Amino acid sequence: MIDDFSPRTQRLRDGGHKLTHARLTVLRVLEDSGGHITSSEVLERVNQVDASIGRASVFRTLDLFTHLAIIRPTYLNSSITPTYVLMPNGHHHHIICTQCNQVIEFDECGLERMTAELETRFGVKLTGHLLEFYGLCERCQ
Ligand SMILES: [Zn+2]
Ligand SMILES: [Zn+2]
Ligand SMILES: [Zn+2]
């Protein structure tokens, strides 16, 4: 069961969005995924939890979550459909091997200063970033 006061449900509330059953179900599926999940996996798992939640409703919810910077679509493993990644505290970082497609996750990015500079320079309010480095892993070099 999702804690109603988790940062993600709070972000939904702050944005004036109702915590509908469909939204909470999609959120739980995303959180249980461990951080990476494709849209078809989301559909499949939501359907297992509650078959009455329709496909269109799931896609609308994924769009809303993307809009709220709770998730970001990315294209891992040369997939045709996007993989959604969760944005804990607005950060998500990858190193992707262009040879074997291995994805290395890391926590610290040290981009706080750059974030503040970009906000000043462009007058924007930044909510998060997905950072991807590409290269060759140890084995593929
Ligand atoms: Zn970061
Ligand atoms: Zn590799
Ligand atoms: Zn990741």
C-alpha cells in the first residue's frame, strides 16, 4: 500500500491532481518496478492488479507523471517503446555501454551548481534531470 504522504503522491496533490485509484495503481506499479519499466510492462501489471483500469487511462496517467517529472521516458536497450525511469529527488543517472547496452546507475552527479546557474540564466524552475553518459564498459573496451 502506498503511503499517502510519500513525496510522489504529495507532488500529485500539490499539482492539484486527484489521487484516483488508477493513478495510485500506476504509481505503485512504477515504484515496485525498481526504477525501470516499459509502457507495455506497466499496462500488463496494471491489468493484473485491476483489469477495469483501461489502456487509455494508463497512458494518460503516464503522460501526467511525465509532466510532473515523476518519471521520464528514455530509450534503453534500443527498444521501440520507451522505458520509463523513476526520478527519485529529481535525479536519474546512467552510463550506457554502446557495445553491449549495459546500464550502470550512479547516484551522485554534482550538478547542483549547474542547475542553479541554468535557473538564473534562463529564468526557469528546474524539477529534475535524466543524465546519460555513453561509452564502452570495462569488458567492451
Ligand atoms: Zn543528478
Ligand atoms: Zn559493454
Ligand atoms: Zn536507471
